[in-house]
Amino acid sequence: NIVSTGTEIGIRIKSGRSRGGVVENVRFDNWVIDQPLKDGILVTNYYVRIPEEPVSERTPVFRNIAISNVTVSGAPVVADIQGLPEMPIAGLRIGDLTGSGKRGVQAFNTKGLELHGVKVDAAEGPAFLIRDSSDLELDRVETTNALPSVPVIRLDRVARAQIEPSRESPGKGTFL
């Protein structure tokens, strides 16, 4: 078990265009992240922001990453996942995550993202915001702090999404 208290970011995997390389077959298990100064979980290829370019050896590749049994409390963003339009983060699996923060789970430019048993309470915005992604699987995702003005799950430009038994507190507004 790893306990991260008052750290900048709990779990961080980062790169940027022009750095190249492959991060694959990595697993994080049994983390407690309490009051991070930044994101609880950060997986990003936008760490260095330069203009879009064609896929080459300079394009970072993130695939087959598993994050499980994690608790995040008091984060600005519980989980922030940012792939590149030309190279989505592929095969990221997050299971048994309980989190609270200003924002919930945000994922952009992913392929094959799986969220299993994820409970997130966000103070603002959707608990789950997924954009520009494909082959999404949401299984047992929930919130107990649904906001009446926003959906619990918001999908923008998502192709092939599967949503299994999930829930939010009754009477709170729009779920999806």
C-alpha cells in the first residue's frame, strides 16, 4: 500500500509530443491519495504542449495501463486522462476507485478506456466527462453527489460506448 499525503500529484504518467517512447503494461494497485495539490491521477500526453504533428517516433504511446484499488480525496481533479488526437491512450483500465474532488473523472482522446466500480463525487461539472474517445466501457460507475444542473455522465464525440449497471442518487437530475 502506498499512501500519498499532501503531494503534488498521486499517480502521474506523463509525456508530450516530441518525446516519443512507449509506456505499456504498467499496473498501480492499492494507493491512498489524500489532499493532492494537483490531480489525484494524471495520465497525459499533453504535458508538453506543442502543435499537432503526424505520428512518428516522436509520438508517445501509452497502452495497457491498469490502476486499481485507489482512494482519492480532496483533489482538484480525481482523474485526468489526456491522450493525443493522433495517438489516443489505449487500454487504460481503472477499477475500484473511490474519489472526491472539485472535478471527477475527465478523459479525452482514449481508446478502450474501462472504468469498473468507480465511485466519484465532484463538486462541479459531471462526475464522469469523456470526450473524443472510442470503445468506452463503464461498469458500476456511480456518484452520491449528483448536481441538478449537469449530467452524472457526459459523453461528447464518443463512439461505441457500453454502460453497465450504474447509478446516482435519485431525484438529482440527468444521469447521462
